[in-house]
Amino acid sequence: MITVIVPVYNTESYLEKCVDSILAQSYADLEILLIDDGSTDRSAQICDEYEKRDSRIRVIRTENRGLSEARNRGLDEAKGEWIGFVDSDDWIDPDMYECLLRRALETGADIAECGIRSEQPSGTVAKKRKALVVCGEEAVRELLQPSLSNVVWDKLYKKSCFETIRFPADRLFEDVAVTYRLLMTAGTVCTVEDCKYNHLQRQGSLSLQYSMKNLAGYWLSHKERYDFLKDKVGAEENKKLRKVCARAAARTWAHYHDCEAEERKAYAAAVGEMNRFVRQCIPLFGERGWDTALRIGVFFPHFNNSLSFCLSRMLLGIRKKKTADTIAEAES
């Protein structure tokens, strides 16, 4: 049996399409857990209606604790030998789980991943997968290429992969924090090349919001990944891991120095830890092959925080003035 975990929070406009796509699966031996994470719209009512309609559906109610905790609750409740995740504003092709499970059984894999279609405002982007049957350590190298994705919802997992792994609470980019660890637990990882998962990139999505919470979570997840993998992969993979950390740090620092005082205070300790990492692990002028913006982005955190903060604010002020002048010229 496959347990499909669907965290639900205020997605009444998308939820029926999502659940209908799961109920329509050609592989029918499913347990579908709708984790209502304290929704305040009609999502809870829609979940209840589906539970009455199909015995494979079970609704679990929680206080609003976020996506990670909703997924963790689903993992704790799951009865299936295999685990899948679907976000409640996405939908899946009718044969997605049949294809993933068949491929996993053929190859003896603990994790199977398929391609995705990303529904964006500009149109649909299809991302097929490279044909792979690899061990867990090699799968991590493919993740850094990237031939595999960081997200959890395009995959099917043996439940045993989650024996000691849970999503970090109250953090976005939680997929980044767990995917490499899940791959490392797997004896074998395989892919289905075709696109079977449909992901909606919609306005208002938490992961698209530019905030210190998002950026700090993005930074921390990549830093943890670096710490975990740096002694397990080769020199080239290490360079890639550092570069992603550097980019995450640069983005976080650039936003931090323009925050309101209250938000800066709330994230001061986290940013201090980030800057210490940059000073210890990233060269002052970055590394060969990095673009100029990234080299500049990691330059300031090498210095005393207060000095770096003042220089950053000064440059930001210049940039804002130039932008305002450009707009004024265009309107005159």
C-alpha cells in the first residue's frame, strides 16, 4: 500500500483538483491522509466531504503549525509500505504512482523520482528526468548536478527511509533540509523519465515570498547540507555545495541590512552565525568561475558586522537613489 500525504492549508480553490487526481490513480491500493493544518477557509469542509465519499481517505486535523509539521504528522500516521507527498494546490497524472512503484520494484530501489511539469504564469515548463539507477551516495552527486530534484513531492519512498528523518519545524525550504539525507539512506535510487507530477507556481505561495524567514531558512538548509556532505563527497561536489551556501548567504545579507529594526534584531544571531561561516569557508573574493554579483555578495560578511552593515546600507542607498533618478528621468 502507498500512503499519500497531503498537507492542506487554505487551498479551497485547488483542493478538489488535487484530491480527484489522487483518487483517479491507476494504482488503487492507497491510503490518502489529508492533514488539515488549521485551515480557515472551506478546505476543512472539502476534506470532510471527501472522507465520507471514499474509505481510502482519512482527515487529520491539527492546529496551524506549518507544512513541515503537517508532513511529519502524516508520516507518524502512515500505514503504507511506501510514502508519497502531494501539495494541495498541485495534481498528479493518473498513472504516476503505478509508474513509480513499478520502476522501484524492477530496480530494487528505495526511492523513485519522476519528471515534473511546472505551471508558471508564463506557461508550462516540462522537466524530464535523466534515466538513472544509482546507489544513494551517487544519487547525492546527481542531486548536485542537478539531475535529481530537492523537492519531495515528485518521489515515492519506502517508509523505512523516514525511520530517523523528519522535516524541520517552522522552516521553509524544508525539502532541501531532508532530501539529501533521504537519498543517503537509500540503497538504490531510480527515476521515471516522463513528467508525472504537476506543480502550480502561484502568487501568494510561501516559498515565493521574499522575507528574512524564507531567506534564513534557505540559508540554514543549505548550510546543514554542506556540513553533512562535505566529508562524504569529492572536491567538485564540495565546490558546488559552497557556492550554493555563498549565494544563499549573499541573498540573506543583502535583505537583512534593509530590514526594519525589529526584524534585524530577531535574526541577528542567525545572521551572525552565517557571517562566521562565510569568513571560515568562503574566500574573501569568492572562487574562480563565480559571477561578479556573487563575489561582491560574499565580500561584506567577511568583516565586522557593524562595519559591513554600514557599508551595505550606504551602497543600498546609492542604488535606491540611482533607481529613483532613472524612474524620474523616464517619466519626465
